[in-house]
Amino acid sequence: MARPAPLSGFPEWSPTGRIVEQHVLDTFRRTFELWGFASVETRAVEPLEELLRKGEIDKEVYVLRRLHATADDDPGRQFGLHYDLTVPFARYVLENSAKLHFPFRRYQIQKVWRGERPQEGRYREFLQADVDVVGNGDLPFHHDVEVAQVMAEALAALPLPRLQLQVNNRKLVEGFYRGIGADDPAAVMRVIDKIDKLPPETVRDLLLTEAKLDDAQASRCLALAEISSFDASFADRVMALGVSDPLLEEGLDELVQVVEGVAGLRGERFTVSADLRIARGLDYYTGTVYETRMAGFEHLGSVCSGGRYDSLASDGSTSYPGVGISFGVTRALAPLLSRGLLTATRSVPTAVLVAVSDEDSRPASVAVAVALRSRGIPAEVAPAAAKFGKQIRHADRRGIPFVWFLRDGETHEVKDIRSGEQVTADPAAWTPPAPDLHPRVVAG
RNA sequence: GUGGGUGUAGCUCAGCUGGUAGAGCACUGGGUUGUGGUCCCAGGUGCCGCGGGUUCAAGUCCCGUCACUCACCCCA
């Protein structure tokens, strides 16, 4: 094929899709900064050993190498592209700990790469938007509430399908498993994590075989996993299971605080619940864990996740506990864009196309565009002095709402091509209605 | 990494048991001597993913390969 084919897992948007994406990114930036989070961008590569150290071994890390490596390249020093933003951020904190002020609040919006088999909602190159707070030595629990709040506020400002933030707490479930005498709480959690995918009998079997529980223990674990509520009432139901353990009490208390703390952000587009089955795959979480489902797109899994990690970064003497949450920009947006559920009012930034009567008078048209731009109105000049019908169509195809005409180089008129209404106008004074000034992002 | 599906015009696809490639949309021109969207008329378009095999004959059957895609796994 002469024409290059798209590369699976490396999505590229149309100009319209990019307008949507940039609007989303702008919204995150504005909201995060409103809450006082500083922007950080880390390099795309990390030493391979760093990348493989934290997470699971089978992370599909892309390795970086020079095509013509020479003796100057240390064969022992390999680099890989980062597969999330938390690990590089932990490294960044350690590297700059002397210069940063703690608790350090940062947001980070960048591409990450994972060499997994692509499918809808799962890509090899994708954007994540992270907010985290990291402390020096310790980090007050109220930040667990805060990161959920700031993310919820950003998401609520976007025309996305309804989102449900599901919260759980590792201390709660681990304490519970310990309280019933489970020898390997981590194994129990791995099994419970599959509860949505496997039939109940299979989950019970796995609890008996893999997690080495007895029948009564398995029943209580399943009973815990079934608990969920939109308010703090889940706590009573946990207590009713009659398990007691100090860690359980602590986790219960924390989860109540998060659920109640975020309750104020509930709306038609955003709900919050305590879901005691949420486990999260990553093992570095130590307390609060978050997941987020998008209505109608449950098959994507979580589009926004995170949690509390008490010791992701540590230099031996000091540990830097953190809590953060990450929105999967590409995961959430790509399916919405491809289905037309999220789109922009036009495919270009241009608000006004200045028509050209003939090439000799192009300078007059250019002058109009200059005047409009000087007042912040995005304008472009028609590419050719074609028939006016064609010039209008040029604008129509792109969704440009206004076409500007000059008669005899003197009379200025601007036409709203949606209504057909055409009025005389002054390039130094005319302004489009506010909603038409820039493309808007709308639910399709 | 494992298992399935699909590759034909710019896009969505049709092409029955092998007989020499089609539709709609889009695009271009005209109807409308410069103001679009509707309507009418006309027009162009294809290494039928790639390589090999069977056959008088392959888009169609067989093998291989690549790409895309879905599910599992894992996760944003």
C-alpha cells in the first residue's frame, strides 16, 4: 500500500478530536492549578532497572536503544519509556527532595507507553492526567480526600457520560482478612479482584484453593466484597459481619471520611460509592484506593484510578508517602470520539473566514483578518479568490460560523452562514457572540 | 503471551456453489456569469493486504505472511 496504514495502539486524532482532547487537558490544568497543584513534566525515559523494580515484572516496557550503538554506550545502562507517571514522579521526588517543599502538590499530564496488545480502551501510547500529594516522612490523611475532590471537580466540568467513583481501603480489607485468620491476605485480595469476571462458585473455589481459606472464611470474605453504599452506611454492614481487627477499624474510619468528604460533589454526572470489592492490581497501594467507571463503558474498566502509597519513594532514611489519582485521558476519550458522543462545534479554531474577491484585493482581506486577530478573534483568509459560493462552502465544511465580505474594498459585511443573516460590520469593532468565538466541546 | 474474526473505491460495504469488479455516501464539474447547505445532470476512482499454490480461469478455493480487530491476561 502506498498510503501508510495506522499503527495499532498508537491513536491519532482528527483535528476535531484534538480540539476535544485539548479542551479536556485545559480543563484539568485549570482545575488542578486552581487547587494549587504545581505542574511537573518528567522525561519520557527512566533507567530500565527503575521501571522494572516497582511494578510487576511483566510490565511491557518499551526499551530505548540507539540504532548504531557504539562503545560509548554503556551496555549495562538501559533505558525504557515510562509506563505510568507515578514511578517517574517518585524518582523525581527523591532526586529533587532537597529543592521541593513538602507536602508537595503536583499534577502531571503526559504520554505513557505500554507494549500491550491494543484494543478499545487500551493503547500502547496514551495520555494520563495525574494529581498527587507527597509528604516528607508522613502525609496527613485528609489529602486522600483532597485528591479525590480535585479530580471529581475537574471531571464534573466535562461533558462526559456519568462517572461513578468507587472507593475502598486496603487497610480495611487486609484488616478484615487478618481478623478472620487468613494466612495470606494478598492472595485473598487477588481472588476477590476477579469477582466481576468469574462466576461466584469459581471465586469461592479459588478462595478455598488459592487463598487457603476454609468454608466459613470464604463466606465472610464474599460477604464483605458484596458491600457497597453511596454513603457511610457500609460501615455498619461491615461491623455486622462481626470481625474485629485494629487495621480494619482504621481502614473503616478512613473510608468513611473519603466517602463523606467527596459526597458534596455528587451530581447527575458524578456519583461516589464505597465498594468493598475494589482491590486494584498494583501492590504499592497501602490505604485508600480509587476506581472510576463510566456509564455505558463499563467494559473499559476503570478510567480514573489511584490511591494511597506509603512507601513508593524512599531514600533509606526518609520515606515519601503519597496519595494520587490518575485519569486515563486516551482510554476515556477515544471510545467517546469514535462513537461521536463527544465532539467539537467545529474542526478548526477559526471563527471568521475573510473572503477574497480577487487576488489583487487580497491585501484588503488580509487587513481585515489582522484587525480581527488583534482583538482576539481567530480569523483566516480564504485560500483562493474562488466563487463566493465555494468560499462559503470552504467555511461550512470546517464549521467556521462567519464569512466576511468586502464590497469594492470599502463596504464590509459579515455573514452568519448558519442563519444566512448578513450585516454591515466594522473590522475594528465587530465581535462574534461569545459562544462562537472558540470551538466548544459538546456531547454528541 | 493465548485464542477467535476481518482485509474489495477516500468512507461504509455487496460480490451466491471459481468465469475476468459493484452500490450508497464522499469528491469534481455543470444546472445557478461570483453568496454554500436541498434538488437535478454528468464524471473519475481500484496492485480485491502481500507472497505462493490448485485451475483453462481465483476477489472467490488451499497454504503462508503481514496488518487491523475482538476476547482472555493485565491495566489508565
